[in-house]
Amino acid sequence: MAKPILLPLFSIPLIALDSTLWIARARAEEQLRDPLTGLPNRQWLLERIWTALDDAERIDARAALMLIDLDRFRSVNDTLGHLAGDRLLLQIADRLRVALPRGAEAARLGGDEFAVLLPVADSTTSATRVARNLVAALSSPLDLDGLTLVLEASAGVAVFPDHALDAEGLLRRADVAMYQAKRDRTGVEVYESKRDSNTPDRLGLLGDLRRALDAHEVELHYQPKVRFDGQVAGLEALVRWVHPERGKVPPDEFIAIAESSGLMPHLTEYVLETALGQVARWRAQGLFVPVAVNVSPRDVHTPGFAGSVAARLARHGVPAGALQLEITEHVLLEDPQRAADTLNGLTGHGVKMSLDDFGTGYSSLVHLRKLPVSELKIDRSFVARLAVDTEDAEIVRCTVDLAHSLGLLVVAEGVEDDETWERLRDLGCDAVQGWLVAAAMPPEETTAWLRARGSRGWQRPRAALPAATADDSGRIA
């Protein structure tokens, strides 16, 4: 009979310790992996970038980081379900592994966002070439249970030391470039500082804007729209912000910051709440005038937006017909079905829709029939030279004819002189807005202006008013 193996008592704790360390290492590695695709995750990527930057600096070389995002992936999840979306992400991860050049490393940052690190990059041009190859590989057709899907991708490229000197900076700037590629639909963009809204100054302004909204320091001014018989057709709510140190901040500037930072939904909620509160007060005073509020494409694509607008109307006791939402054609450039569903939901509640800045985009004629709008606004850039530029005059004439053939009312923006007024009336335009009628006014002045017009409406002055400054043309979106 074999003798039992006797182990010293002190060896038992060593075995247990070794096993514990092995388990700890395995768990630590798991924490650096994406559980769905098996690719490294964001935490791993940041640590790896730091190592790559140290190595590149030591040998006086470049390193490059690419962020890759799938376009319209959310619509796949919404249509086919999250399980189908996960299976597609697995296919994308496999394609990424196969398409990686030698020495490159890939990670999944979450959702449909991936990253590729080139620890050594010959140049920005070569890094861009790699990004284009990866985007092309990810954008070829995918098969899901016999259903062929095409998910295009967008990529942003940032290079060390040209664009950033640390891991967080490189990641952020690749992100800026990636969103630029998504907005411009170019596929791949390299970071450019002049296109980066996240400078320290703008970030400071963003924080100030957030605090101003919380403190109700952002104001709404109202600019009238009038018909050619002088009757007031409505008011447009325009946002104004006087910074305690900078003074008046141009609306285009702080709206762009809100749009690019994710603060836009908060700004829109603030404007809607303020405008509907003012409409309720006017109605209590016997002033029944509809008010238009500009909303951004991001608002329209936010789930539940139509329902939230209806809830605000009910809370303020304002009928839906007293609110008009002004949108631009860009709402249809990304996820057109979601946009159409939201807009139809709004009109189903009775909210009027207006298409703003008509003629400044490139898809109006294609999509106009798909938008449930009742009004079309001709952009001021065409109206301003109507009296002196025959091409602009022809564009306005064709726009009026097109809108009327579709049963839409037409409002011209930026009307500042008698001659433009006369030409627009002759062309059959329905209403005008601009300094010839009135500048955007604070609520108290708007109330007085409305009361002074009464049933007689607005009477055209004999001389045109001075042209508006850039501050007076700003909008919420």
C-alpha cells in the first residue's frame, strides 16, 4: 500500500495563494475585454495608447488612433431587435480583426463604436489610408439570416504628436474627427483644430450656458410674422443670452456649442417651456397669437419627443394649434423613418410644422412631400437680394409656386425694405418676417406691440428700417 503524500503545512497556503493570484489575473484580463465581441475595451485601449505614445516618443515616430462608428446602426436595433444587433456587431468585430494591418490593434468602446490603434504610423496620409480601407471593409454587405444589410461606417483619425500628446487628448480628437465625418458623410476625416468646437474657451462657455439655463438667465424675444393685409400671422421665439462678462453672445455661437455638446435637448426644453408659458399668459390677456419654436434634428430624433411636446401643451393649457415647430430639411438626412414618425406624431397632436431655411440645403425638393409641414420659410439669403438679383428672384418665384402647388403657405424671412415687400407681394408670398415689420422684442415689448396693432393689424411704414445685425438673426436651431 502506497504511503500518502505528506505536504508541509506551510505549502498549503502557497498553493491557495497561487490559485488566488491566477484567478485574480484572469478576472483582471476579463475586465479589459468586451464581453460580446472579445475585443479589448476602452480601459485597455487607454492603457495601450499611453504605452504606444511612450514608445513612439522614444524613437521619434508617429502613432495614430482611429475611432470608427457604424452609421444608422440604431435603426437596425429598433427594427430587428437587440439580439440581431449583437449578431451584427460580432460580424463587424470579425471583419475588423481580418482587415487590421500588421501591428494594428482594435478595441470596442461600446455600442457600435470601435477603435484602431497604429502604434507606429509613417504619416497622417498612411494612417488615413488605413482608415479608409477599414471603413470600406466594414461597409460591404452583411448577411443576417438571408437578409442582406449594408451598414456604412465613419472614421476619425488623430495622430501623435501632431494632434495630441496624451491618450485622453488623442481619443477626444479622434472622436471630434469621427463626428465630422458622420455629419459631412465623407467616410473618413482627419482631426483639424479649426473645426474643433471643444477649445478651452468654448468649453468654458458651455459650462456658463448650462448654468444660465438652470438659473433662467437665457431669454426669449419674439419677432412677428405678418400677412400682406397687415394681420399678424404669428410670432417666432428667438433665444437671447447676455453673458455676465462677455455681454451679448451671438445665438449662432452658443447654439452651435449646445448642438455639438449634447446640451441641445436641454436648451430646446427650456425654450419650449418658456414659450408655452408666455403663450398661456398672452391667451389669458386676450391675445391669441401662435408662436413658432425652432427645434433641431437631434430633438426630432429623440425618442418620445412628440409625446413630451403634447404633455407640455396640456400642462400649460395651450391648444396644440397655438404652437408651431420650425424644422430644417436636415432632420431627414439621418434616420428619415424615425424623423417622419416623430413629425407625424406631432401633427397628429395638432401641432403645426414649418420648414425653415428652405433652399439652403440640397434635398428639399426630394423630401418636401415626405414632411408633414403646412408652411415653408424662404431663407433670408435669397430674400436679401430679391430686388437686384434676377436669379434670386426666380428662385423665390419658383419656390412660391412649388409651395402653393403643395398647399403650403410661404413666409419670407429677412424683409428689410419696401421694394422687397412689394416684390414678394407681387410673387404671391403669403407673409413676411424681418426688420421692416419689427425686430425681435422681449415679452413686454411684444405685448405692447400686439396691443397697439389690435384689430387694425400692422401698417407698413413709409421708410425702411436699418438692416439687422448678426445678433438679431439667431435661432434656437
